[in-house]
Amino acid sequence: MLPSAHRQVLVTGGGRRLGAAICEAFAQAGWRVWCQYRASKDEALALCERLRAEGGTARAVEADITTEAGRRALMAEVTAVAPLDAVVNNASAFEPDSAQDFAADAAGRQLGVNLIAPLDFARLLAAQPQPAGTAPADRCALHILDQKVYNLNPDYFTYTVSKLALERAVALQAQALAPSARVCGVSPGILYASGPQTGDNFSLAARANLMRRPIDPADVARSCVFLAETASVTGSTLSVDNGQHLVPLPRDIMFVVDELLAGTAPSTPAP
Ligand SMILES: NC(=O)c1ccc[n+]([C@@H]2O[C@H](COP(=O)([O-])OP(=O)(O)OC[C@H]3O[C@@H](n4cnc5c(N)ncnc54)[C@H](OP(=O)(O)O)[C@@H]3O)[C@@H](O)[C@H]2O)c1
């Protein structure tokens, strides 16, 4: 395996929140980081400037990862510098819908970002040519999942379906893309407030796990670096969620916090 200083990683949706933590962890581990953004240009540029000031190598790159042409153009830009060693499929859309009311076109767009783009980036990573006479490169695609896939409830229906399919695809793609690339999953629990969630709601929800404490996004990011640098692991998913997937809830955590407060939510530890 190349030393980390010679390896490069692409992080989708890398400008803010978990994506930014992942960019930071790889940069601190010595990787060259490509931070893909769509809307978060200012955040991505500022993040990469900070990482460079701290001695890392990081570049922000705007790309549309929702189209095949956009993904191919991004891969061409990145691999023009050097082969890509890892991709972290972090970008995702989290839109409220239900099994009863989902709109097919909106669901298709969400599946495009959350499922098709990660599958495509993994195969593009694996399809890079191996320079003749060189040792096989260790390449790794990482799919960011969600503890929801082990702990079903019907809220955020299309999002959940997309992550369920991606979770199953970890093993499937590991089989299909070997030995050209490894494929692993990282499955976080709740990390940040999303959608309509208030700060108060989030601070309670963040503790509704076995350890009764918030999950540190840096732990999720370090897990990505660990998997990218550990050549013997493929087809596996690491849960980084303080055991949240072992705390069943009837609805998305943000909708049962009030019941948690009132002590009426079933199968729920005290927050
Ligand atoms: N947040 C949590 O508590 C939590 C819990 C479990 C799992 N996860 C998983 O962890 C990952 C990161 O979570 P996060 O909350 O940090 O993510 P996020 O803020 O919801 O989204 C990350 C980035 O994805 C890009 N993105 C969103 N919708 C897009 C679309 N329709 N087309 C193209 N790009 C789009 C955006 O990039 P731009 O801003 O540049 O447009 C956005 O900043 C996700 O895969 C998520 O499913 C998160």
C-alpha cells in the first residue's frame, strides 16, 4: 500500500457537517483530500484553506454528483492528478416522506443521490487502470449508511429505502468489484440536527443510545480513515453510533423525543 501522503480520497458533500469532519480526518492522516461540494462552496473553500494552513493537502471541487456526466467529469478531474485511492460516499438527501405519500419523481431524485451515485463512484474507483508492472493498488469505497438500516421505523421512507439498499450493496459490491477495490460501510447514529429538528429536541435525541451521550462525528470520520487504510477489510460495515441501533423506536428519534421526555415511548432508555 502507498504511504498515506501519496494517497488521495474524494469525499462527496465534504463542505460541512460530517463530510467536513471526514475531510479533516483524512487530511490529518496525510491523505490528499478532494472535497466535493454542490451548494456549500464557501464552507468547502474555507475548510480546504484551513486544512492546507494546518499542513494538509485539500482541494474543494464543485460537481454535480446526481448525473452520470457530472460524476465522470469529477472523476476525470481528480484522476488527472493521480489515481484515486478512496471515495467516501457521504452526500445524501434526507427528505421527509412516507410509504403512503412518496412522490415517484422526488423519490427517484433522492435514490439518485443516496444510492446510485455511491454505487457509481465505487465502480469508477474500481475501474481505474492499474499501471503495468505496478503492485495492485489498494482502493476502497466507503458508503456512509445510517443506524436506521438496523433499526427500522417508517419515517423518512425513501431515505431509509436508499440506505437499506446501499447497506446490502456493501457486500454485493465487495464481491463484484474485488480484487480491484474494497467496499465497506460506516453506519453512524444521529450526529446533527436535521430538517425541522430544534436544538432542544436534538440535544435529547443525541443521547437516546446505549451510552447515553452524543456521538462524536470525529469518531465516524476516524472510522472512515481506519477502513480506508486497513487493506484486509472488505464487505463489512462498522456501526459508529453509541449503540443507537440497539435501541428500537417506533418512529424517527426526532418525533419521539417528546414522548421520551414524558416517559411514554416504548422500548426506550431514559435520555
Ligand atoms: N446527520 C445525522 O445525524 C446522520 C445520522 C446518520 C447517518 N447520517 C449520514 O451521514 C452522512 C452525512 O450526514 P450529514 O447530516 O452531514 O449530511 P447532510 O448535511 O444532510 O448532507 C451532506 C451533503 O450532501 C449534499 N447533498 C444533499 N442533498 C443533495 C442533493 N440532492 N444532491 C447533491 N448533493 C446533495 C450537500 O452538499 P452541498 O451542501 O455542497 O450541497 C450536503 O451538504 C449522510 O450520508 C447521512 O445519511 C447522518
